[in-house]
Amino acid sequence: MNKSDSVVIIPTYNEKENIENIINAVFALPVMFDVLIIDDNSPDGTAAIVERMQKQWDGRLHLLKRSGKLGLGTAYIMGFKWCLNAGYEFIIEMDADFSHPPKKLLELRQACLDGADVAIGSRYVSGVNVVNWPMGRVLMSYFASKYVRIVTGLPIHDTTAGFKCYRRQVLEAIDLDHIRFKGYAFQIEMKFTAYKCGFKIIEVPVIFINRELGTSKMNSSIFGEAVFGVIKLKVNSWFHTFPQKTKMN
């Protein structure tokens, strides 16, 4: 079986209701994407479902198992390193709960093929595109993104988005071992670092739909980490020299 140049990283914790469907949805796309599941020792048996599916999708479905809930950021850092070592050109973050539409993977990858270094699936680049979210969550997410944009200077509408595609040279340039945030603010820090390194970031409009199955991991404390953490992120950037894209090409 031919190896894809693109891989989708999906971190999981108790996603047995969604995991088989999301994997099949990715593999049903007209462009070939491989999938890497990073499971945090889900007690509901998510990893066992993935292991069963690996027999069907030999060489395209991969699984990394961790000892427990160690933070979203550390899961993605582990995944990034694995994907770089495996030689993928396009490395994508996606949730398991279908809030990130699998068909939009095609547009994110195409945006990078067309010249973007990072392509973000954005809820806010063309208004507020969320469906079935509680109003409190909509407001919290929207104004958190606005706040982050003001503090950091990021020219991005959806600063907290977790649906995005990286070209491999972005992840090679970033010192992944020195990414400070382990939770939700990790998403902000990665965008901010890519921006400070001079990489081209574009936003692709995406409609986010609230999960129908399983339990959301989002809460106000996670957004609080993002809101208060960006101040430290901005201050630390004044004393840090970022490697520039033009010097690496």
C-alpha cells in the first residue's frame, strides 16, 4: 500500500462512540490521508477499537498509547515528532468528535499546497460559524480569540482553533521541546510561534458542530488558561529570538 504524504493526528480520551466513524470518514475521502491516534489510556476501550481497525487499515492507521491524561499539548508534541520521523509533508490536527468536518481536510491540505505554511480551520474568519453550541460557550470562545489577537498581535481571527494543517518545515523549525503550554493554550502558542518565525498562516472558513456523542472536554478553566497564559507568552517573546523562515530555505 502506498504511503500518503499527509497524516491526521487525533488525540483521544473516551471516544468509543466516535472513533470508528471518524477514522472511516477520513479514509473515505478522495485524497489519501493516514491517521495517527494518540490515546491517553481511555478506560472505555477506545484504543482497543483502533487496534481492531488497524488490521483492516494496515500501514495507514497508527496508534500511540500513553499512560494517562498528560495534556493535549504533550499528546500533539509526541504526535508531531512521530510524524516528522515518519516523513510526512502535511501534518494535521483534528478532534475525534466530528466538530471538525472531515471533508475540510481537503481544503486545509490544498491551502498548504497553494502556499500556506499553516492552514487553520477557522470559526470566525467569516462571522461566527458554530452550530448547536451553548451561547455561553460561543461567547467565551469568540471573545477569548479576540482577546488573544489583541494581546499577541496575531493576524488571525480564530486564535484558539485546534483544526489545522502544518507543512513539515514549520514543525521542524519550532523547538517542540520548549513549547510551554500543555493544555488548551498550546494551540495559541503554536500559532504564535509559527507567526513569529515568519511562516504564512491562512484561515479556511469552517462550520463547527457541537459533538453529538461522548462528553466534551471543554470547560471554563481551559479557556482561563488560554486567556491568562497569553500575557506570559507575549512577555516571554520580547526576550526570545525566533528562527526565521527565510533563513531556513
